[in-house]
Amino acid sequence: ENADPQKTAFLLRKRWTLYSVTPLYKFSDAHLRDYARLLSAFIAAEKQKGLAVEIGVELDIKVAVSCLPDLKGSDRDQAAILVQLLSRSSALSKNSEDKLIWSGWFCCVSGDDLPEKVPEDFTFLPLFLANGAESYTSIVGSWFQKTFDCCFRRLAISPLSLSWMAAMWTGCKVDKTPSAIELFFSVPCLPQPLDISYAIHPEDAKALWDTVQKTPGEITQEEVDVFMDCLYSHFHRHFKIHLSATRLVKVSTSIASAHCDGSIKFLQSQYLTGVLMLLTELAISQIQ
């Protein structure tokens, strides 16, 4: 199911840092305004190094908490929750709008693979994505951990997962002219860092994938391995470098760009829920 492009456009082309989150205790969609008010006071207190801040008083940073109901893999999924921090405009410039300084959102796009054993009092939103200063990510994460007894962990992306992304996204059709498939590698055990970038024309990559994939709509580990081995063999034939001895650290395609440090950019709204389904799976595997 595709997300509404107009409602999710603001998620595209930003660098999102990924986290896995354990289930939130006693979280409720009905109290989002209360959460925004409490989080705003908490941020102000943190910025003032522990000084008490009265809830409800006009603060420098405004917090907005809302639902993103379009980001679902199925009706069983919990609606995504968006948290935004806005810097209030000064009293001297009342006509100017508040400036967005940080965004973060919780989601669970797992389709029918939602874990069955989630206790009744818990809300399962295992994937968290943040864009903005790490200091705000830390403060917001701290408040959620204290308030809902959950735990945040950075979600790294393994070379194996990156190779799956390269194969899956190569096979996706896009409306506009597709961009090159780019793979970035890090060479280990050298005195000086050495990185290798490898760009493949999208039509050539798609033609290769079509010869490898046996059943459209289904992907196996064997197919991913064959696809990557073919790319590695082609590179070795031209440059006499064994990419299998390096570490895949980044994949960039027309669909999305993902880095092993746990960051991603979404580039196509039509595949947003599909990419989030894969990231949700990674987040759940880290929690378990």
C-alpha cells in the first residue's frame, strides 16, 4: 500500500538516523497534546540545566506531536507518531512562522508479520528515525525512555542488509529517469583509509537482476549473492580488485540511499512503505 505522496513528501531527501525502540508502556494516541506539552517543558528544563520550568508557560521551543496514519503496511500496524521541535519566532516578528529545527518519528510498518506477544499495555513502534541535532535526539529519547519505560539503540545496517537493499531496489521501477546504482566500499587493514565507489548504469543493473531473479516479487539470499558476485566479477575484470575482500558501507539507488552507520534517505514516496517495512524488520531483529 503506497503512502500518500502529499502527506509524506517532507520525509523525502532528508538524512534520517535510525534507532530501534522497545515497546512503549502506557502510551496512548489520545494524549498526544499532553505529551507535546510535557516534552516541551522537559526540553526547556534540560536547556536550563535542571532549573524547574512551569508547564504551560510560553517557551522558546514548541513541540508538536501528531499521527502519520498513512505509514502502515496493514491495518494491524500502529499509526506512526511524528515529533517535531520548532523554534518560536520572536515577539518582534509575529508574522514570521516557527522554524522547524528537529524531527523524529516512530513507526511499525510490518504488515502481517507483527509479533504476537506484545503485552496489552504496550505500544509497539520499533523503528525511530531522527533528523536534526543529536543533542535534541538525546533529549527527546531520554524523555520517552523515562516516560514510557522504553529503550533506544542505534540501528546499524550490516553489509548483508545493504546488499539486499541494492538488489531489491535495482528491480524497482520509477516514474522518472532512474539514477545510477552506486556501491561504496571501505578497504580494511590499511595504514591510510581507502574507499572505493562503484557506479553501475541503472539499465545494466536491472538487466542483470532480471537474469538472476527467478520468481518476480520474491527474492532469495542465493539471488542476492549471485547478483553481487556478478558485480564483483565485472569490477575485478576491469580493475583487478577483489571487492569481496572489502566492506560494503553504502548503497545509493533511485529508491533510497542507506549507510552502514544507520542512516537513510528516502527518494521515492511510492516505495516509502516498502523501505520502512525492511527497516522495521531490522529494528525488530535487534530488539529480539
